[in-house]
Amino acid sequence: MTHAAQIRIDLDSATPVNRQIVDHLRTLLVDGVVAPDDILPSVRRLAIDLGVHFNTVADAYRTLAEEGWLEISHGRGVRVRKRRAPRPDEETLAIFRRRLRQLVAEMRAQGLSSAAVVRELASLMEVVKS
Amino acid sequence: MTADSTAMFVVVLSIATLLHWLPLWRRSSLWFGVTVAPDFRNTLEALRVLRQYRAEMWAVSVVALALLWAGVRGEASWMLAAGPLLQSLGAVIAFARGRNSTRPYARRPDGVRAASLAAASEHLPGGAVGIIVPYAMLAAAAIFLRANWRRLPRRFPVHWGINGTPDQWAERTWRSVDGPLLAGLLVIALLHVLGYMIVAGSPHGRMAETADWTARFRRANLRMIVTMGWTLATLFAVLALNPYLSSGDALVIPAWLMVGAILASLRAFSGPLSASARSPAAAAMAHRTNAGSWARSTIRTIRR
């Protein structure tokens, strides 16, 4: 894990904090910033550092453990697991397609031109390819 | 005027000076305990609140000094206690009034927080040795006193006035002999509990930009706790051994040296922080934190 790996949350956001932790941590896991066998801070430590309730962090860790990213062992902390990505079925693809369309619609609604949206998606694609 | 009453005047004046600067020892987004815009402290409103607080605080301090003076002259002994009490109460009310005056300029705190996922393991400096040695010193003193019990005087002084003259004596019992060691044990244990609470129960810094500074501030606190533990163990052990070491009623270590040793221990905290706060890069980062503002304000105060 790089020294700069960190979780960032916004208490003023409409997205629940546990969801923000899950999304941020999943991004770090997918990008390889947090690698298999890395040890993450305990629920208590992360909750203190972020100033949120222990249950919020515990819930986020549990969600990622259910997705196969983390191994939570009592008393020994939270370890990142080697995870084999599941093969997505048609239904999963349809869900993500719908969410992407909603996101693009939201970008357009916020005033981004279609060219700007394409540029953003293209730069995102470069990140995914690398 | 006796040495004791002079000391009371010095204490009241020192507290007033401390209270004068106290509102400035905070991070830039706080003013009298209210979250405000970082540049609020430079506004006329902020300075007006500060002036009002200082005027009220000094007014009650002057009244407190007058009460002390009257008490010393023997007009009424209750005035000796009323002076410092009035000063404390007045300062609290003045601060609360400053807080109320600042409230209209309050703004919501920033909701963005960050935490490192690669937090380095933290512990008290010196490891187990740093913690155990102070207790070992107290234990060694207790064993030595037990072994030399008969050599201790049957009656010895246990309290000294500001001029070093003993004013309270005790018989040779386990309470009077081991009392300083037990007091030392309690104080040092409390310090170590405080250190554990810093390590295990306080945030490492919720802003990524200030993480380095916060880490330095935490290390300085832990270093001070360990140093203070060693200093206090030495002082309490020497105090307990005083009846054995001293030929008369005098203190083996003069009071000024004890106070000096405790103040020197505080350097373990302020020294590294002041040094790092002087570097421009650290100063820029420190500007955003409690710790940084504390150190910078202190340095500014000293320079003035």
C-alpha cells in the first residue's frame, strides 16, 4: 500500500457515509492502490480518524467482505484478500449500463456538453485500460 | 508582605497574562470556540471581541489583586481565597461573552474528512523501558526506605513554605514515608493512561494536508509524557528519600530546582514543535491545525 492511500468522505454529501467509504475503498482496491495482503486500519481506528460511528465503518467493511475484497478476522484486523473477479452476467451488465446512462444524464443536466462528457469517458477508459 | 502572599500575587498576575493570550492559541478557523472563516481573526469584529474579552478579564484581575491586597493587610482572610476565585469566574464569563459576540459570524464546519489507510504503528517513545523505569525508580526508593527504616528520623518535615522553611511535620509511619511515592505512582500512572489514550483513542488527523504536522504534534505530546514520567519519578523518589538524605529539616533539592526540572521537561514538547514551526513549509501547513496555530501563536507571543 502506498503511503498516500487514504479514505476521503464528505459529511455534507447526500450519499450515506458507509456508502462513501465502500465506494472509495473499492476504487482503491480496483486501482491497486491497496493490494492483496495489505492490512487496513481496524474499525475502531478508522472510525476515530474519520470521526464517524464504529458501526458505519464496520458496515462498510462488511459490505466489502461480502464482495470478497476483505477478510475480517476478530482481533487480527482487516486484511485485503486476493480476489478473482466474478464473470458478469447479462443482468449485471444491464444494471451498470443503466447506472452509466443515469450518470451521463446527470452530467448533461449539470451543464456539461456532450463533447465534454465524451472526453471524460474517454479519459476514464484510458485509466481502465492501463 | 510574606513570601507566600508575594507568590499569590505572582500567580494571579501570571494567570492574567496567560488568559490575555489564551484566545489566540487555537486553529485559524476558531474564534472563542466558534467555527468561523479562516480570515475572520483579521476583521474589525474579531478584534473588537478580543478587546472586549481582554478588558473584562483584566478588570476582574485587578479587582482580584485588590482583594488579595486587602486580605494580605489582614482586613478579612476570606478575601485571600475570593481574589483568585473571582478571577477564574470572571475570565470564564468574559470568554462566554466573547463566544456569544462571535456567534453571529459562525459558519458550518467543513464536512470533508480524510484518514490514512497506511497509518504507521504508534507507541510511547522509549518502548517498555520508557514506561517501566519511572515505576522501578519509585519501587527502588520504597525498598531502600524499608531497608533503612530505623535510620529515618522519628519526626520529619513533609511540607515546606515558598522560602524553603518547613511548616508541616509527620511521624515516621508508612503513610508519611511512602506517601510521596504513592502520589508519584498515581500521577505517573495517570500520565501513562493519557499517553495510551492519545495513541489508541485520538484521531491521527482528519485532513490529509495536515497529517504530517498532526503526527509531529502527537509525537511531541508522547515524548513529553515519557520525559515528564521520568522527571516526576526522580523528584518524588528524592522527596521520599529526603528524611534519610537530609541532615536537618531542609529539602535536599531546592524548590526552584524541582520547578526548573518540570519546566525543562516541557521542552520535550515545545522544542521540536517550535523548531519545525519556524520552517516556512511546516509553518504553512501548521497554519491549518490546532497544533500549528498553538506553536505559531506562542512564537509570535515570545517575539513580541
